[in-house]
Amino acid sequence: MKELIKEGIEKDRHRGLIIQIKVEGGIRLLLASLERILVSLVLLLASLERILKSLVLLLASLERILKSLVLLLASLERYS
């Protein structure tokens, strides 16, 4: 009887260890996935920063063009 109890306890420990290993493996996979997501987000933010900088430069160029057009229109009005 004692031997059966010992075997049952050993099987329960073994099952517990297997479950623990599976849970730890799942957590590791989840953490690795989260790390990849974070790296992707950092790269995305860097790309968005470059896009925003380009848009700022574009807006500055458009502002210069509009100022030139205003000056041109003012000149045309004076000569007409």
C-alpha cells in the first residue's frame, strides 16, 4: 500500500513538473513574441519620424512657393 502511495505521489510530481515546463515554455514564447512586436514598433516609430520630418520640409517648401506666388501676384497687379 505504501508503495502505491509513493508511486502516486511520484506520478503527481512528474505531472506537475511537466505542466510547469509547458507553462514556462509558453511564457518564453510569449515574451519572445512581445519582444519582436516591440522591435517592430520601434522601427515603425523611426519610419514615422522620418516621414514627419519629410512632411515638415515639404510644408516649408510649399510655404516658400506660396510666398513667391503672392509676391508675383502683387507685382502683376502693380503692372496691370
